[in-house]
Amino acid sequence: MMNKQYNNLLLKKKTAIAQINSLTGAIKQNAEHVEEYINLALNKNIEVLIFPKNIILGINAKDLYKNNELIIQQKKIQNLLKSKYEQIEIIFDEQEFTDAKIINNPKRYSYGEFWTFSEYLKRQEGLIININPVGAFDERIYEGRSIASFNGKIVALGKFLEEDLIILNYEEDLKINPLSFEEETFKILSFGIKDYCRKTGFKKIVLGLSGGLDSAITAVLACDAIGANNVLGITMPSKYSTEGSYNDSFKLAKNLGMVCIEKPIKSLYDEFIHSIQEDKTYNDLAEENIQPRIRALILMNYSNRGNRLLLSTGNKSECAMGYCTLYGDTCGGLNPIADVFKTDLYRISNWVNKNSGKEIIPDNILTKAPSAELKPNQKDEDSLPPYAVLDDVLRRYIEDGQSYDDISKDYGTVLVSEIIKKLNFNEFKRHQSTLFFEISKKSLGTDRNYPIVCSKEVI
């Protein structure tokens, strides 16, 4: 909608973007933070200041947006601030002018999207301003990187994962250097954990260390986010755990500078089996699942007693296939890596070691065959296709929207059919899984709305 009152306003006046964070629902606190940025802008002689949409009520506020009282309260505060600071034009919403367009809807970028969008802006005429907040809001992480272009030049660019006051400079022609997938993903997830803990009040984290890749990279992220002295790892070997996995957990903890303690579950497991099973020998999946559920009880005990946020550690590949135990390894308050495929976690883990200039994640974790270690000599590939194959099929089907027929040309109908049917069948597990950050092109969370009760023949 054209706002004639503000014709040519943005090009003629000193304009800035307030790329800020907020706590959803904390209207008074958010209003005070907005006012801080108004005063900061005034000190820099800013004449027009643009805030992210709904920054006072909060981003990703879901049903709070349906609360008329809160909406009225937000609008009232916006009007009060505009009246109080008449010497500066304050914009809270999306607007169009004769010479400019303000895009003011929070944007969660998947990898590569921001760089694509910036190239798109370079091909546009006139002034385009894209406002983005920064912060973790439930499953969504907004990365900042507000951006403005003028006649094909990038004239403003907000910081990545930081608050920022961004002043438009029409003489600028900023260059954008893309981050690698590994670095960008790691930094987004670490920031997400940090901001989630800050907003929910958690000062400490606990997680299980299995000696495997998933728990290792989750531990690295947690330590990077809130400091190794605030992260507790617990290794819980069973009768099927290898000595290598036990040693790898402690070596990882030592490399990170975090505490790791051992709580063996063999006696608890044996007692449980003795109490409920007439057949005392190993026999089925039900017995395998007892182990992660015992571990979940131990982890929840430490979470409750120490007021620690419990992180679960399932990756996107395993979540897709249901290769996890409900009320076991899915237990937790947050899963940082659930939207990252297993093969990508290997890439990120190798980047961590290379970027650190030393071994953080033990090499043995990166090179040994993945295993849940719930039965003798178990390997993930006993139940799943090789991760390189599995992830390619899942990525093409879920994220790229390729058809069953197209993917089958490369991998055959039997394999692809099996993977897609497992994906669809295990929807019930994902509906009960913990909150996770959605960072990919299409996640298995709010991006996917698949029925639980559904014909097994649907592909």
C-alpha cells in the first residue's frame, strides 16, 4: 500500500535499521529495549528508524498474535513511543513508498538462501530494505543480516547473529563474503542454544555422552554456547558398550574442559529384565529400548536436581527413520541437531577440529562405524542404508521435493520405497519429540504437516 505521506522520505533522510532481539511476551521489557535503540539512533542523528515487525510483543508469538488485548497493548506502546520521540520517524511495520519498499517479515534463512537473496537485491531498482530480527524463538532462529539495496548496490548489511544499528549509506557498495556451510551451521546452532538458555533461565546443561558423533558435536555446541564449566556429560555404559566408546567420551570431555561422570546401567538393566521378563535372554527390540529409557531416567534426575537443561542428540537422518527410542534418547528440553543430517554432522565435526587447530572431537569418534550399542556388535547400517545414500534420498525427497519416481532412477524402487515408508510411518515419534531448531530448507517439524494415521501405501 503506497504511503503518500512519506514520499521520498527514506532517500532524503538519514535512515537506520534497529536489528534487535526480544523476549516474546515481555512487552514492558521489549519496549524499554526499543527505547534504548531510539536514543542510540538519536545520538547518531538518525531521522528514520525501522524496527522488526512485532518486536514489542515478540517474534514467533504464535497464538499470542490472536490475543486482541496484547495486540492493542503493542499498538498503544508503538504510538506512545512515536509521540514521545517526534524528532525521529519510527517505523514498526511493512510499508511501501514511492521510492522505497520496506520488507518487514521475519525471515529464517536456510543455508544459501541469504546469499541468493542478496544477489536478487542487486538486480532490483530503487531502494529495498529487508528487516530481520536476531534471536532464538522456540524452533526458529533469526540470524539478523538485515540488508538494504539501492539501484543494484548493497548499501546496508546487519551483523550475523548480533544486534545492530545499521545506518544506510547510499554511497556504499558492500561486498558479501559467504560463510561455509559448516561454519554458518555451527554458529547458528551454538547461538540458538545460548539464546534459548538465556531466555528460559537455564544456566547449565546436561547431556548423555555415548562416545558417538551426535552426542560429541552436541557437547561441543553446548560448551561453545554457555561455557564448558556449565556443561555436564554423563556416560552410561551398558553390557553392550565398547571400551572405546567409554574412553572416547572422557577424551572428548577432557578436550573440551567439561566434566564427565560415569553412571553404568548394567545392574539397573539386569534388575529391570529380571523383574519383567520371564525369558531372561536377549530377544527383541523391547529389550533394546529399555537401555535408552534407563539412561533417560538418569539424565532427567540430573536435569531436575541441578536445574540443568537436558539436550537430546538425535540427528535428522535418524529422526526421519524413527531410529530412536521414545521416552529414551528422544528425552530432553531441546535438541540442537535434529534438523541436521548425519553426513552434515561429520562435515561440521571435521570443521570444528580444523578450525580449532587441534583435536577437539577425538579422531576415533569420526572414523568408527556408527552404532547405538544396544545389542552385541550392533551397527547403524544393520538397520539403515549407508548414511551417504540415506541422506541423499531424504534430502531430495524432503527438502528438494523430488518425486519417488525421480529418486528411484538412481537408487531403485525397493530402497527408496522402504526409506519413504519408514519416514512416513514414524511421524508419530516426531510428534512426541522434543523442541528442535529448524534451520534447513524444510524441517521435519513445523515445515511438515503429515498425518500420523495414514495408509502405508502413500509415497
